Amino acid sequence: MCRMVVFEGMCTRCGIPQTWTDLTQELSCLEAKNKGWFGECARGIYVEEHTFDQECSTCAEEDEGIGDLDHEKQLAASLQHTMYAQSNPGKRRAAQAEDRGETSSERKKQRT
């Protein structure tokens, strides 16, 4: 019998019920491994549910200062990144060559 371990709980900040999919584990039995698919055995899947409480990804992003950025701040950060790339001539030349579809070997001059 295959076994699936699922972690469910509540967000510790907002209290919304969550299923932590990144922690979910699918443990295949030998019969399912031989058939090549999880749950493809005669006995099916046994699901184990464990309680696990932590911050959801939305609350964690807000805590890190990422999730609460509005569109204008994101645009300003993008503009600042673009200005940095333009002030670095080596990166600018490579980016222009990529826009033209040139590869790095075509940009290099061959010495004779």
C-alpha cells in the first residue's frame, strides 16, 4: 500500500487553514514502483494527516517586505535595475547582441 503524508494546519498570523503542499510526501510501495506510478497498487493509497502550524507564504512574504509592495514600488525597483544594467557597458553590449540574436562566438573577433 502506498502512503501519502499530508501536513495541514492554520497560519499562525492570519488563521486561514492551509495544506502545506511543499511538505507533502508520496511514498510508493514496491508494487507501485514496479508499475511506475504512485498509487498503482492493489491496496491503493493510505493518507496520513499531520497537524502543522506555521505562517502561510503570503504572510511570510509580507514579513520579509516582499508581499506588501505595491505596483509603483515594484516599477521603481525594476527601473533602478534597468539603470544599473545600462551603466555597466559590458552587460549592455552583451544584452544588445542578444537582442540582435548573436551568439557569444559571433561577437568575438578572431585573431590572425
